[in-house]
Amino acid sequence: MKRITIIAALCFLAGNELVGQWQKKFVAGGFAGYEHNIFLSPGTLLRDGDQLTRQDLLTSGFYEGVSFKGDFENKFKEGRWKFGFATSIANFHTNPDADRFTLSLKSSYRKRYAKGKYFEIAPEFSRRSQQGINESDGVLRTTFSYTKFYLPLHLDYYLGNKTWFKTETAYTFKAYDQNDLGEKVSYHSAKTGLNFSKKWDKNEAINKLTFSGGIEYRYYTDLELEDEDDEDIEEEDEEDDFVARPNNPIAFIAEERQWFFYTMGLDYNVKNDRTNFDYTLGLYFVGRGDSEKRFGYRELSPALSMRYSKKKLSVTASLKYGMRKFSTLTVGDNDQLLTYNYLRGSVRFNVALPKNKAWYIKGNLVNRTANNNNINSLAFRGYLNNSIETGISIRF
């Protein structure tokens, strides 16, 4: 709690001192909720001949927390600057290992450099701190804690008649904290994508059709960290396999991976100001290939999202169903290709209160089913995660 208080105070003071002439908005809030299966574990496991119960495997609990965020904007001729930050901390009553801290910093510089042509660069930094291993990942065994840097470059073109063509080229670095096996996973990524959208009016509603696509290359490094005093190097030739890292005297490169992602998406949005209702139908495809030719897959996901707002009430809801099939990874006695089916849903109610206050309640659901019935391992299994949260925020 002290950590978020100090960060919030510093950000607030820096904002007033450095961007006093900018448009500013701050939001502070408190919240409480319950999360089921925080670490995404399967519901059954057989270990040493004994079947573990859900109480032994799943970590769930009530939590409460606070959040604080700020946004700054400075508009000028042909462009604008934006800067924002957000931080939150959640404390779990009976499971302190699940305590969560998040911090994000975002900035954006956008400028029109010619008629209908725009340039934007928008770096982002984020940090998440939470103990535990992501049990749903059977390949990388990553922690929930990570540090991430994201640097996108946008070139947008207005083609006239409510039509846009947008491009993005981005670099990402993401480093997960060390896991319980002494491993630390990180990756560098290069991504490029495009977006084409068209709006038109029909039956008192604004219709919008958007097509998007992209490719991404990721280079993963899995470092095995060891204390220098405990390492016994028998052959001098092995020294080339070790590299020095700050605070980690010896880091052995245990494994390297190269993954490739291909994405396509189609969205159809209808917004009716008269009924205060809008909805979006989406269809998304994700493909992954890897240098080992072991963990590639294809996933197709239809989706629906809706929003309704009237006076002081707004309601948003979304539903997405994903069907993922691996290309070569097999499970079971019959060597069937591994398949996942994902059901993701969310709903949120927001009510405006007097004096710039607001109350909300929201729920989230992720249910993954798998055709892997091997209960002797946690890897490549299904899981159920859901949560409910309510809170109050104040804007100033």
C-alpha cells in the first residue's frame, strides 16, 4: 500500500510541475472482488498414485485494492502530445502469494505531416509483479511477473469518404521474472501490421467495417540462472556458454526459440445514437509457427461485443469463442493433435454518481477445454478462471 501511495504522489506532483499548461485528468479508486483459480491450474492431478482435489490445486480468494491513473494532453497545430500512467495494487486476504502490483506508462506523439497523412509514435512501459507460475503454459513455464517495453510506429492515411488505411511497425521486449526452477524467459519481437476501415450511414446508424492483418517474429531466450559460488565449471571450453548478467553472476542459455505469428481480423460495428446501443461482430484468425516445428497452431475465433449507455448508466459485454488446433503436438494414447477450445466473456455495469464519482461492477470468465486427458501432468490441460469485482472511482 505504501508503494502505490508514493508512486501516485510522485506522479501527481510531476504532472502539475511539468505539464501545468496541459489538459489533465486524474482518477483514483478503490475496489474489492473475488478471483477463482488465480494461477490457471487444471481441476485434477494424479501425483504419486494419489489424486489431488480441487482444493489442493486451485488458488482462489477475496481481495481489495486501490488504483490511481492520470492522463495529460497538449494539442497544437496539426498534432498533439499525450502522456498517461496507471498503477494499482491488490491484496488477497488468505493468499498473499497472489498479491498483485501493476504499473504502466504510456506516451504518444501524433502529427499530420501532409493532407490526410499522419505520423504517430507511442512508446509504452509496463511492469507487473505477482508471485506464481502460469500453469496454463505447458511450453515456456513463465511467471506472472514481467517487465515489458513496447515501441510502435504508426503511419495513417485518410483516403476520403470516411475511409482509413493505417499501418503499424513495432518492437517489443518482454522479460519474465525468474521462475521456481531458476529459469528466466524473455523475448524480443518485431511486428508489422495494417488496418483498413470504411464507415457509412444506413438506417439512422453508423456502420463500420474493419479488416486488419499482421505478422510478428519473436526470439525467445531461456536463461538458467545460478549463483557463482555454486557453479563448478569443469572444462574451460564451457565458459563460452555463460554470459554475465547484473545481479545474476552466471546465466546459462538453456534454450532458444523462434516463433512466428500471423493474424487476421474482420470487424463489423453498428452504432445507433438514437437507441444508445452499438455492437460489434468479429472474426479473428491467429497462426503460430516455431523453429522446432513442435508448438505451431491455428486458431479461429468468432466474437460479439455490445455497449449500451443512457443517462448515468452504461453496460458493456463481450463474448469470444476460440478454436485452437496444434499442427504437430499430439496427446493421448491415440496421438491425437492437441486442441483447445476457449470461451472468454466479460460484462461491466457503470453508474455515474454525483461529484465526479462512479460505481462499477464487472465479471470476467475464461474457460479452456482440452482433449488432453492425462491427469498425471499439469501441462496442456484445460482450466476455468473467473472473477467478480466492484469499486468506486473519483475523477478530479
